[in-house]
Amino acid sequence: MRVSVFGLGYVGCVSAACLASMGHEVIGVDVNQVKVDLVNGGLAPVVEERIGELVADVVRTGALRATGDVREAIMNSEVSLVCVGTPSEANGSLCTTYLERVTEQIGAALAERGGRHTVVFRSTMLPGTCLNLLVPILEKYVGGTAGVDIGVAVNPEFLREGTSVQDFFDPPKTVVGELDTASGDTVMALYDGLPGEVFRVPIPTAEAIKYADNAFHGLKIGFANELGAVCQALGVDSHQVMDVFLADRKLNISPAYLRPGFAFGGSCLPKDLRSLVHAAQRADVSVPILAHVLPSNSDHLQRAVELVERTGKRRAGLFGLSFKPGTDDLRESPLVELAERLFGKGYDLRIYDANVSLSRLLGANREYIETRLPHLAQLLADSVEEVLDHAEVCLVGTRDPAVLSALPHGGDGPLIVDLVRLPDAEARRTEPGYMGLAW
């Protein structure tokens, strides 16, 4: 394919050289004439493993050249990759100045060129940037409709500086946010033959995936460093601890606990987090990530309360109370905390949990509930139907089949606040009266 790549920094230079080595005819575009001259001279404008010889090879064969002329690049290509920078503003917000400027220039050139051309954004940008900011710019300048007259896609990169050429040819995944199928097909044709799983998703999803990746990478590094500092203070070999931690592929390095849902609780996680943070504080070790896990969890629980408050309803129902489905363990259950907050705000509350009967609660369970929710007896309902008949808004914190089968559809009955992502959540999202906690 004939490809133009806008921006010859790390991402743009690597993308241009690697695509050229795959047999595409590539034109690199940059406002910096020094970069343009370097590329045309067979030299890479960035320092990166393997990139020097790769640029020299593809320039020598004529597969890659560079220009500062946007019009020339557009006239001689059928697809454009936008790889310009999106730095932070002073207040931390995303700077889209370069994105907007190059989109305007591409749009103006496309208006003159005519014919369908696909614009693929590789720059990192927040969800909504492409559809709400960049697509309108393109449509304004081209005088056409994105997805019809102009192809548009978002194709985030997952290149690590230092190994970016290797990562290009052996990617962890390929993500294509497509405005229409034809746009996605064009992007896929660029990478034909590369290994790895491919995900074709809506454009905002593609934009968000890059942030999910980088936020998690930062979180992992911060977690490991904080834990290492605590271990050092306690006289423990942190690398030995992490070797064992990483060997657990069932719970630790796995999809476990990585699906948005309700707040965590129970007899272990809150207690052990509190103990670890306290030990760090006693050792004068700052652990801001670990110290903010429980406050974050509490804020997430509060989101459920605020969803109920926004409905303006006063009669509430809660399905589920125990810490885990299939048990009667109420110790530090987030659903007990939720019930306590709603009751404390004056809501007329009814609760149903098939495994929780006040007469059967013993020991620590009974002591906990008598301390946290002493009015439980008057709140517990004997059936799903009793809660549904009472409530104007129902919070669903369980996947009990008896509850799921009784929940109304289509806006009939009480409003539903989904805390667990119900099995039919995707279909319910279009129904009136359904609210997901984090989806």
C-alpha cells in the first residue's frame, strides 16, 4: 500500500521504517526539516535498537522517503498514519494542538485530492477525542462524511522505547478502532502477516485501551516498588517474595480480580491491607498506592449510593448481603456497608439474601451484623417478590438464579442498579431504568 506517516518521532519513525520493510511504499512527513533530511539521507532521527540499519535499508531501496509537504504526501498515498505527539499541558490535561493542526492539513489536502482516503490515528488520545474533535475537523475541511467519503480509524501503538522495532514485528496485540468496516480492513491490510491477537473495536474503546495498559503498567511498577520498600524495612528479600508472587498464574498474574464490579470486602483483604500499611507507617516507609487502596474501595461503594440518590426514589431493595455468593459470611461485606449507608440516609430498605437468616447467624457473623446493622431483622425480606413489590429502585449485588429470573425487563417495575454486571447487562443497557455501576 501507499502510506503517509505524519510525525517522525519514535512511533512515527519506527512505524514508517517497519511498514516500508514489509513492502509498503511509505512517505514520512514532519515539520522539522532536520528530521526530513536525516531520513532522506538514510539516517534515523531517533536512537533506537535496529532502527538505524532498518532506515538505511528501506531508504536505499526507495521504499521510504520523507517530506515536509503535507499535500505531496496525501496526493501520493491512500492511507495516512498520524503519529504526532500529545504531550501534557501544565495542568495535566491532554494537549491536542498538534493533532488538530495535522488533521486540518490532511483534511485540506484531501479536499483537493478527491477519492476515499483512510486516516488512521496512532497518537495516544483520550476517549472521545477522535469522534468529537478530529472527525468534525476532517469533515469540515473535506466537505464529506467520515465513514463514507473518508476512512477513519484509531490504531494505538504498544511500542516500548528500546525494543520498539521488535515490538512492531511481534506485537502483544493489534487494536483497530474502526468507524466502519472498510476503514478497519485498510488498517488490517497494513499489518498483514504479523503475529498476535487482533481486536476490532469501536473507536472510543481503542482510545481507552492504551490508557488502561499504561495506567496498569505504572500501577504494577509502583506496587512492586512500594512492596519492595516495605520488605526491605522488615528485613525480607523483596525479590524472593515477588518470585513466588509471580509464580501464581491462577490469582496474581491472571484475569482474576480485573473485571469492573462492586467493592471488595471480607475477612482478609481489608484487614491485611490495613496491617501492611500500618507496618509501613511504623517503619517510616511511604506507600501512597497501598495506603489509598481502601479509600478507593470506599469511594467505589459510594458510587452505588449516589446512583440511588440520583433516582430521587426513597423505597429501595437490595439483593445480596453476604461477602461472597453461596455463604452467610457478613464480615466486612461491602453490601452490608451499602445497606448501612442507605439506611442511615433514611431509605426505606428491604434486603433479600437466600443464605442469610438472622436466626442462623452465629459468632463473629452475628456480632458483626449487630454492631454494623442492628436493625437487620426488620430489613430482611423472605422472598425476591417481597423486595420487588416494595422497591422503587433495586440494587442487585448477587447472581442468584432466583433473583436473576425475577428481575423485570424493559423498564417495568423498579429501577435496577446493577452492581455485578448481570449476564444480560449488554442488552439491558438500552432499556430504560437500568444503571450499571461501572459500565
